[in-house]
Amino acid sequence: MKRTVTKEPAVLLLLVTLSLLLSAIDPVADRLTWFLETAPVMLGLVLATWSRPVFPLTPLLYRLLALHAIILIIGGYYTYAEVPLFNWLRDSLDLSRNHYDRIGHLAQGFIPAILAREILLRRSPLAPGGWLLLTVTSICLAFSAFYEMIEWWTALISEEASAAFLGTQGDVWDTQWDMFLALIGALLSQLLLGGVHDRQLTTLQRDGF
């Protein structure tokens, strides 16, 4: 069976790599904070390149992963509390804080949900339905909780990087907000994109993957 070949994943990989390299040139954030925020992107680039020949992902997932990478890169360059557009929104709308990190944590549920969904549908007996929804949502919440622990460990190890990396901006409920937004993102992603995702998975299966 002839497999469909597309250059889009390679183009997205190149764009993310260039964005990462540009962000490394004199970041507004200190170098350690930049590394901590962009390390997931570096790991993702390696994994996406390594897995593509044997386990290519759906176009939807590649696009979402690229978007997530850009969100992380911007946060790494400026720090999440100092992204200029969201500083402008804070000042213009008289908000209490820069809300860019809220976007990041919503994406932390929205995008990994499709990744978890894809792996489970292709490598487990689970089928679309309630159990898949529950399992994917639980995985996203577990990942969000683990990321909060990474932030905590980082704060314990490096006081210098803790304030910028944590990005709480004085909000005592920041951790709870982060996990709640990841939950909302995971649910929205599955409900809004599940149909499109299923159709693309069918195409992948037809191509022999």
C-alpha cells in the first residue's frame, strides 16, 4: 500500500527549530529561566524527529505540537509574567496580572490531550467514548500536577530562577488555576477536535500506520 508523504511536519519542525534558536539570542529572561521554559521544546523536537519515520502523527497533532512549542518559546524568551502583548492587555483592561501563563496552562491540557488520545487509540484497546475521555483527561491532569512539582523542585534548587519560572505574580491560587485550566483545555480539546482527529487517524490507518 502506497503511503502518503507530506512535507508539512518537516516545515513545522524547521519553523519551531528556527524560533527556538532565535529565542536563545539574548532572551529577556535570564538564561537559566529560558532553558527551563524551553527544555520541553528541545525534547519534543528530538522525539518528533526520531519517531516520524516509524510512528508518524496526524497533521492535526503536528500542528498543535508546533503551536504549543511556540507558546513555550515565547514564555521562555520573555518569562510568562512579562510577555508584552499581555502586559498591554493587563494595563489596558486594568487586570490584576499578566495572563499569558493562563494561556500556557490551558494549552498544557488542550494539546497533550490530543497526543494522549492518539497514542491510546493507536496502541491500546481503548475506542472513542467515555472511557477514552476519562483516561485522556486523567493523563492530562497527572501531567499538569507533575509539572507543578517540577516548578516546586526548581524553586527549592534555585532561588534565582524560582520567581520567573513559577510566575505566580502574587496569586496564592496560581497552582489551582493552572490545573483547572489544564482540565478545561483537555475536555475542550477532545470535545471540539475529536471528530477531526478520528478522521485523520482513519487516514493514517489506511496508509498502513
